[in-house]
Amino acid sequence: MITPEYPQTGNKLENQIILITGAGDGIGKAVAKACAAHGATVILTGRTRRKLEICYDEIAAEKFTEPLIYKLDLLELDDTAAITLAESVYSEFGRLDGLVHNAAILGTLAPYIHFDSKLWHKVFQVNAHAPFVLNKFLHPLLQRSDKASVIFTGSGVGTQGLAYWGAYSASKFANEGMMQTLAQEFFSDKIRVNMIDPGEVRTKMHASAFPAQNPAQITAPEDITDAYIYLLSTDSENLSGCRIMAWQKGTGLEKT
């Protein structure tokens, strides 16, 4: 199956309410702007309000649907904070049509025996525990949508372990497990759950992992947003439990 290519603007997500974590930079920001360009109202979440405000201003400058900023530090996210978020979204919109788990931290590249235990915990808090909490407490809002979509952002080291990638690799394996589990559990609620492996993308995280690479030779975040639009739109309404490799144009769909 070929992942569709969409124009820069359109109405694929018209009237949808979509929450994106890590929307202030990199892939999250690019996806937020693409969703807004396709008619969605985007809830921009992240820990740095100034970055979210810049994303907000860029969306507003294009006269797309006005987004909402919600400052959210996933390192501090617990049940209480997630309930507060859910109540805020319910009060403002009454439902949630899309949830994009984008935010993640790398930690460090080091052998297991040298990996700092506190840093390991932080990586799992942001990359694995926070998505678990958000899925749990935003689920009632997703149920209120006609055809809700949840997207995890995966990684090649989340399906094949790689030396020195420690906590990041293990946390992405956890994302794979959550995606597959929720695809089955949420099926009766008409909530589809899928994953996108973006491949090598020009982000700060990628630069920190591969400092010697030439950024000009790496895919820009804006070039992979079609995969997200596809999974958020009704074009994928019968697709769940799948992984899309955004970097494999035309052959990127993989049933897990």
C-alpha cells in the first residue's frame, strides 16, 4: 500500500481536534502546522511555552484554525496532571479526534553497565510512561469522536536493538508494545492506533546522536508529515495496529 501524498493545504482534517506532544520543535511542530493546514484545531503541548508560542504564531500567520497552547512537561506528568489536561480539553472541545505521541528524549548513548539509573528513569518517564498516562486519561475523550486516531512515533531501534542505545531503544520497544496492545483493546471503541517510524529526520535529537552527519543531507521534518495526515484522516479509518515507515516512500506500510 502506498501512503498518499497530500497538498500543503486542504481539508483532510477539517473540524478535527488533535493533540500533539512536543509540538514546539522538530517533527511535532511540522506535524502541528500540517494538521492546521488541513483544517484541524491543534492542541500544542510541550514544556517550553516560548517554542509553543512561536508555533502558534506561525499557524496564525497562515490564517489557519486557531490552535490552543497547553504547557505540559512530560517529566512531571502524573495521573493528576493528565486528568487536569483531559478536563481542560473536555471543557474546551468536548472530544478529541487525534492524539500524536511525538515527544521523546534520547538520554545518552552508553553501555548498559555505565547507564545512569536516574537518566534511565527519565527516558522511560517521557518516552513510555507519559504516553501510557495520556492514553488512559484521554481515552474517554477519544471515545466521544466518531473515528479517533492515536499515533505513536517509533524508531528503528524500537524493533531491532542496537548497542549503546540503551534506554531510548528499550522505551521505543515499549511504544511498539503499547501500540499493538491498544490497537486490539481500542478496536471496539472505534479508535485506531498506529505507529510511524520517521527514519532519519533533521531534529535536535538526531543531531545529538549523529553529530558528524551533514544536516543538509537529512530529511526535513516537513517532508514526512503526509504519513501523519494520512493516519489522522478518514483515509485510514480501517487501519489499526500498523507501522508506517515514513522514509520508505511508496512501500511504507507494515502490519505488526
